[in-house]
Amino acid sequence: MQHLPAPAGSTGRRVIHHEGCWIPVGEADLTLDQALDALARPGSEACTACEARHLPRS
């Protein structure tokens, strides 16, 4: 998960990446279930550069 900062007074965004994403964000820190839960939260989005956009959504 990548945390993107936001201007003062607003909430930041979270980008969920697939573990093989080419964008360097560090070690994988979420299980699949945790990633799906994170994607369901407001302010979260799937990375459009990797396979995270193909994670199954309920």
C-alpha cells in the first residue's frame, strides 16, 4: 500500500499495488483479504499500472 500525501485539511489517498508492481513501494504488507478491504475504504484506489486493478471485488 502506498500512502499519498494531501494538502492540509484534507485526507490523503491510498494506492493498492500488486506485489509484482514495477512502482517501488517497498515490501508487500497486506494479504489479499486486507488489500480488498483497503480498496473498499474511501480514499483508496487500485494502482492502474499493475495488476491490482484486476483484484476481485465483492
